Amino acid sequence: MGKIVLQLDRMMVQRKMSLNELAARVGISNVNLSKIKNNKVSAIRFSTLAAICEVLNCDAGDILKFQEDE
């Protein structure tokens, strides 16, 4: 069974946005955003994902990717 991985770090680089700036604009703590960015979470609220997508001007599919088991 595969898994969903977050590629938030890539989108942040493309948008030239720092962790601190994104966290402030989304309205979550730097610690929680860092966990999301580094794939250290097992779930993410749709409202948080929507806020991140709005700030980064992207789609959820730009951040979420399906990875098959190797």
C-alpha cells in the first residue's frame, strides 16, 4: 500500500516564501508548519490545507503526492 507525502517544501521554494512568513499568513505555529513541511504528520486538516493553498496560490495536488511502496 502506498502513502501520501507532502511536498510543501518544494512549493515554498517555488513561491520564495519562508516558513515564518507562510505560518503567519496561514495562521498556524511555526512548529506545526515545520512538521507539515517535513512530513512529520499523519494527518492535515482540510481547512489548513486550503489556507496553505490560498496563500501559495496552488492546488492541493501541488502539495500532496501519492508515493507507491518500493
